[in-house]
Amino acid sequence: MTILFQQLSNALALGGVYALVALGLTLVYGVMRVPNFAHGGLYMLGAYFTYAVLNGLGVPYVVALLIAAVAVALLAALLERLVFYPLRNAPHVHAMIAAIGVLFFFEAVVQRIWGADFKQIAEPIPGILNVGGVVITWQRLLVILASVLAMLGLNFFLKRTLTGATIEAMSQSREGARLVGIDVNRVGMLTFAISGALAAVAAALIAPIVSVAPSMGEVMNLKVFAIIILGGMGSVPGAIVGAFLLAFAEVFGGFYINLDFADVIGFAALVLVLAIRPQGLFRRGT
């Protein structure tokens, strides 16, 4: 039973990170109807910005996380203006190809500045917490708590604020939102900024646990796209449920079957669910 709870804590931490990244991506898809393949690059930049701020400025970890989130949010908004906005009337494949190009561009810039070697961020609160024989690092506990708070904050923003309501209105009907006077261009930029901030926060939270590398964005891209397809394209609850399903499949599958095949087991579980329910677990906009 102790081992079960141990793996449960690992799955919750990993699922929280997946959920934050997937939420940003599903918000962008819900508003723009274009899959942003550069999203993994924003996630990767969040980790590197956190690393750079911690080592360059020597500020506390939480401050570095917030700086990275703001920086990536601004970069994501700029990306929407320079790349996606000019392609708003072009076929969707054009935006998809452009986004892939941006992802590779981000990777090249990161390798040019920081090199291709793996980087490591020290845990802000080293040590472990032992609760009834269940051992969990303080960093994983921080990941769980911070991701839950971020998801609750996003839910409050979308459901209880006027700006959040405009994002939801655009996810339902872009033309309808335009007709009622919503500035769809401003909302599009804001949505990209939120998605970038969520990706950066997720990266900053997981960076002390895993190594920071230029290719980390590509791996995360594959996983979050699988997550939002599983949950239902554009569905916020679906992104959260899909994220934790993938995390649980990876952690428990890797532990009980083979750790080397954790990613394969996770994707196999997703394929199995989609074979039963091809439209995903939730409808868009739910």
C-alpha cells in the first residue's frame, strides 16, 4: 500500500504539469482553431528562462518562476501577432507549418545561447517528506499544490471574470463574439499569453526534477497533443482529465511493467481509449 501511494504522488505531480501545458494549448485551439505546434517550444523556454534567472540574478525560485511566466507570456503574445495573426485567413496547414518552424527556431536559439548540454536546476526546498511511510520530495509536493492552485485560478478567471467570459465566448463562436462587440484580436493575444504563462509555470515546476534540454519541448508537444485529442479538442475539463490519465498510465505502467516503456504504455492507453471513444472524452467547449 505504501508503494501504491508513493506512485500516486508521482503521478499527481506529473499529471499537474501535463495539465498546465495542455490547458494552455487547448485554450489556444478553442479560440484560434489552430493547433499551436510551437507550444512545446514555449514550455522549453520557460525552463531555460527559469534557469537563466536563477543563475544570472540569484533571485528566489518563486520570483524566477514568475519572471519566466511573464517573459514567456509576452513572447507568446508576440508570436500570435507576428506569426498566427497574419495567417488567420490562410489554410490551417500554413499556420501549422509556421508553428513547427518556430519550434525549431526556439531550439536553435537555445542551443546557441546555452549549448546542447543538459542543465540542472537545484530544488528550492531540498529533502523529503515522510507521511506514514510514503516518501515524497518537497519539490513534487510543490508541483502538486502549485498546479492545483493554477488550475483553480484559471477556472475562476474563465468563469468569474468578464475577460474570461470573452475567451469562452470566442471558443464557442468567433464570429458570434465579433458581432456582439468583442475585440477578437485582443482576446487572441491574451489567450496566447495565458497559454505561454501556463507552459512556463509547468516547466519551472518540473525543471528541478528533470533535466532541462532543448529537445524537451518536442517530447511535451507529442504528449499534450495526445492529451487534448483524448480529452476532446478545445475542452478544458477534457485537457485536465486527459493529462492525469496519461500521467497515471505512464507512472503505474512504468512501475509495474517496465520503466523504459513508460511513454509507450501511456500512449498505448490513450490509443485504447480513443479506439473506444474517437471523439474524445468531452465535447469541445465543455
